[in-house]
Amino acid sequence: MNSVSLVSGPVPAAALVLGGLSLAWLVWGGRRHLLTVVPLAAVAAAVLTLILGVLAETVFYWWDASLPRSLYLYAAAGILAVILAVARLRTADRARSRVLALTAAALAVAAVAQAANTAYRQYPTLGSLVSPPAPEASGLPERSPDDAAGLPDTTEANWMPPPDLPAGGKLYSADIPGSTSGYASDPALVYLPPAYLADPPAVNLPVLVLIHGKPGSPSDWLIGGQLLDILDAFAAAHRGLAPVVVMPDASNAGNSNWPLCLDSAVSSSATYLALDVPAWVQQNLASGLRGGRQWAVAGYSYGGTCALQLAVNFPDAYPTFIDISGAAEPGLPQGRDALINTYFNGNSAAFNNQNALDRLQRFSFPDSAGIVVVGAEDPVFAPEGEAVFAAARAAGMDVTLQTLPGGHSWQVWQAGLAENLDWLCRRLGILSR
């Protein structure tokens, strides 16, 4: 099923063709239907689409201006199909006619869903939709720091894989407590590469922390990001070596006010990600034991903003970062004042003390390096990424701006990680520079 694409090729094309034909069939009819029912339904669909846009972007903030505007046209077509199907159901005198009307409406709505998926690439394959990756049922294979005592860190130069090296890494679920921060967290996901699982194992591998978007969860990296395929392919090219990858919960266990990777009145999210997560990994996975030079943080959208914030607020913990389609600063749809009131009880200085652009103006970061990735067709976040790049470079960071094809979608987010893994692992010391 992973070979069946849902973003290109025959399946999305067929969905759009069937949806279009279904809408055409629902539109077609007698004189009264064409002159009265269809125009009224079209007006109703336009009004409901307008209401949808207002509710989504100015009342409930389901999405922002990065949503491709063309999706509203698809939404209007889907709403029109449903209204016309209801009209046909009201006049249908046979079961066959009712079944046809319902089927046509379902196909039209499926076409709308396909258009949205093509835009965001959340489900790139049929397998990612019906059978997403799941953590191993067995417990996380833990390792004590004592196991690495006196041994050199594993690198591609000194690693000799055993004959029975596992063919791929494995995914596990883990509860990472907020021992210092008090942060409440849903379970994290942890990828352990083949070299970690080998016997004898690689010792003290570097660690990559990946932060998901909003709305979202750690599993999005596996579904839209196809992370297991990316990491296993990298490991296969490097004799089983890859970073240990930790995907923590960045929602504060589904808090109605997501913590924005800040230490605030909502929660100490930044401290959790910069202190609690590394401490837990070092004690339970014996990885990243040399501190910041073995640690990197990356994320997309909301997670990209988080990656930048952690890099500038905790440069000793995360001197290496990849900011993929992140914003220039944390934000709420209601505006900066609302954020400061909600998270800092109105104290703007407390916010400015953690805000990345403010810190980049005040401090120098000569030991930090990062890649800022933007989508060429992303009208909202590409300019913000460019501003971040300029500020980071002015603050002394070794930073690169990378523009990739695509908009605010997994087309950019997936490539933004996959195409930079070599750079990342050279920076973390597992590959030769």
C-alpha cells in the first residue's frame, strides 16, 4: 500500500475526475432543477463557504492565510454537491435514485478531501492512511550510561557493524517525565537506529529532537513525514548508523493553550525540552552523553518556531538546529498582545526575554549552526524564515537559508529534514566532516 501514491498519479486524478462527474450529474436535471434549484444551491454554497472561511480564520482559527486559497473553491464545490444531493433525495421516488444521489455526494466530498491532501501531503500513500506506523509492542530497550563508560563515541570511522545487524530501526513509545519543569506530557515517540539495536551495539549515539506542528502530534512525523523510511534509508547508507530520534509531545498533553515552547504561566515547556528530555535520554538510552555537541533540534511550522527558540534560549543544549517553515516568533491568531496576556500575564519584557528575534539582537551565537528552510510557494512563512536567517547570521550563527519547492506542506517539511541529514550528522560527529 505504500507504493500507492495519494498525492500524484492515478489515484488523486481518479478521485478528482469522479468528483467532478458526480457534481455534474447532480447539477444536471430538468428545467425547474436547472433554473431554480441549481442557482439557489449555488448561492447557498457560496454563502456557506464564506461563513466557513470567516469561522476558520477569524473566529476559531482552525487555519491561517497559509491555507491554499484554491481549497475554498473545492470546498464550495463539495458543499454544492451535498445541497444538490439533499434536493434530489427530497424528490426521489425510488431507492436507486437515492443511492445514486448519496454516492455522488460522497464522491464529490472525497474529491475535496483529496484536493486538501494533495495540498498538504499529510497522507502521501494509501498505507500512511490506512496503516500508519505504530510503536513496537515490546518495551523500550534501555541502556545505562555505565554501558558507555570508558568507550569511545561511535562514529562512522570506528564502527564495525556485526554480521546480524538489524535491517532497520524500530519505533517505541516512551513516557518522558517533566522532572525539573513539571511539564505534563503525552507519550513521546523514539526511533532507535539499527546500530543501537545491534549486538554489540553502537555506543553513545547523537540525538535529534523532532518537534511536530500545530495542530498535530509526534506521529505526524511518521505519517506525512515518512520518517521511518527516511531514517532507515540513511542508516542503510551508513552501516546502520543514524541518530537516536526523540519526538516529544509539544502540546502540553493537549492543553487548550499550547505552550509554544516557552517557559510561561501556561507551562515550562522550554525547560522540559531543553533539560528534562536530554536528561531522560542520557539516563535511559545512554545517548547524547557528551552534551550539546551531540544534540540537535528540528521542527516544522510550529515545531520550526520551537526549534529556533530552543537554539537561542538554550544554545548549550541545542547548538545545532533546523527550522523548517517556522514563524519569526511565537504567535497567536489574536495577536501579540493576546499572547503576552495569556502566557506572561501582560508582562511584555518576560516575553521579549525569550523571543528569538529579540535574543538574536542582544546576544552573539558563534558556536551555533542551523539551517532555515522555507517553501518557495509559502507566502506567509517564507518571508518570516528569511527574517530569521538574516537575524541569525547577524548574531554570528553559521546559518544557511534553503528554499525548497512547495508551500506550507509536507513537500517542504519532509525534504527539509531528509535533505539535511548528512549535514546534521557531520555536525553531530557521527559522520566525518
